[in-house]
Amino acid sequence: MSILFSPLTIRSITFRNRIAVSPMCMYSSQDGFATDWHLVHLGSRAVGGASLVIAEATAIAPEGRITPHDLGIWKDEHMEGLQRITKFITEQGAVPGIQLAHAGRKASHHRPWDGGAAITPDQENGWQTVAPSAQPFAEGEPVPHELTLQEIEEFKDAYEAAAKRSLEAGFKVIEIHAAHGYLLHEFYSPISNQRTDKYGGSFQNRIRLLLEVTERVRNVWPENLPLFVRISATDWTEGGWTGDDSVALSKELKALGVDLIDCSTGGNVPHASIPVAPGYQVPYAEQVKRQADILTGAVGMITEARQAEEIVANGQADMVLLARELLRDPYFPMHAALELGDEHPWPPQYERAKPRG
């Protein structure tokens, strides 16, 4: 058996292999509700053999959406559609996961295929964005509202409520989204956090909100279920967040009961110089894994079976989270198993199409 197709047990959950579906925004909701698009999109990847299927960045509050079309979990009515999805994913032998998110100053934008521009509060479907500091992401965009201490408390309450709904909706893994320039990343990065209170300034102050959110989620998330956190392990910018910072943060998250750090990068600076290439973010997953002694997930231009196998076999990460490759090929895990000579089972409905010999 290849290492990529060996099982991984975290708390009470055993993942059938090391391939996970990375959260991918579909921008296909109205008022946060899941649709048949989400069922087919996520369900087909469970059929395709992934071990963990993580739903897209799911907003904990309406103002936390990147666009008006983002998935949401800020009210009880959202759960029915999500329950249908988690049931189907589970029936296919995969584990349903959800990424809880708040877009911060990068909220209130048009969908990418509608141009992606910011929607100002006075425009239809726009709203006032929030951030740790009144500093827009990019020049010319609306200035976000600087969160007050009371509003920060309400934000933590919203995360806790979303975690409780996630459990009722049938998810078995929560991933806290603290990457890509969204709200929690905005707090811990010195580039976007100019506060002078207990949530700004020093490293410990800047990571405070993420730690508090994590603690609130872990307290209501069952002890036997895994908790992940996605971070941007570097801002790719001088004076920004670094890999060493990520190691220090990951040690603190581990102490709070986080099981795996999903290591992405960037997203907090509009014109960062990022050396994009196959596996370009994998070294950060390896650094965090080895120096913080915690499980990690590797992401970023992982497109080939042997590449994914080597990442796990070499101990650089414990899982690989695929996005674009799984958009191109929902059945990548089944095809990868064949390429690696592994006996990964195909769904019985598809077995007659499995290549032989």
C-alpha cells in the first residue's frame, strides 16, 4: 500500500487515505443556503475517493461573506441543506468537514466571474466591512470599520454558535479559516493589525483572537472530533508574518486542542511576490510539522499522484489538500491509486469501468 492511501486516525475519526478536498468557494448560494450545486460538487468528490471533503469557506455571519453568494451557517435554517450534503458524503465513506470563516476587510465583493470588484455599502448587495484596523486591503477599496472590543466578543459568540450548528448539521471536522487575508489572519499579521489594545502590537496580542476563537470552538466541539486550523504561513512580504511565527502560533494552537494545521500562504497583501511553482507551499507544512510537532496538511499546486505520495512519504505533511486538481478531476484519488499500484476500492456503481491489468 502506498503511504498516500494509508489510513490516518485523528481522535475518533479514521480517514481512509491522506487526500482531502480543500475548501473551494463556489459562490452559488443565496442568503447563505446550500443548493443542489453544493450537493453535487461536494458529493462527487466523496464518490471519487477523497477521505475528507471540506465544504467551502462558510460564513459565520452575513457580513463575513466574501460575496453575497457565499455559503453560510449563521442561522438555524441553513442546517437542513447542509445535513443533506453531510449525509451523502458519509454514505460514500468520506468524512464531511466544514471551514468556518469571516472575510473581514475582504468581504462585500462581486463574484470572480462578475469582475470581483468591491461592493460599497451604498450599492445593492453591499455592506460595511470590518477589520482589526481601519485599513483597506487594496488602494481604492472601501475603508473597513475597526472592530470594537464589544464587537470582537460578538464575533467570538458567532464562531461558537456556528460550531454548534456544524455539529448538528452532521460535520465531523471543523477547520477554522485563519488564512488568505481574512479576518483572523488580518489580526495576527503585523501588516494589517495596527491596534494598540490587547489585540494589537505584540505577537501574543495579535494571535489572541485566533486563540480565543479556537478555545471557544474546541469547548463546544466534541472531544472525539478533530479540529483543524488553516493559516497563511507567510505573508511573502518584508515585515509581515513568517514561517517562524507560524511555528510559534501552531504550538499554542496545539495546546488548545487543535489537531492539524492546514498550511497555506499569502492573501493579505495585494501585490506580494509569490514564487508559485509545484508544491511551493509544502516547505511550510514541513517546517510547522517538524518544529511544532503537530500534524499538517500541505496545499498548493499538488497535481500529480507521485508528487502527493512523496509529500506524505517524506514526512513533509500528513495530508494533502487538493483544490484545482479536484475541480479538473473529481476522481483523482481513484486514478492516483491505480497509478501508484494501490487497491483503493471504486464505488460498486463504477466498478465495471475500472481499468484492468
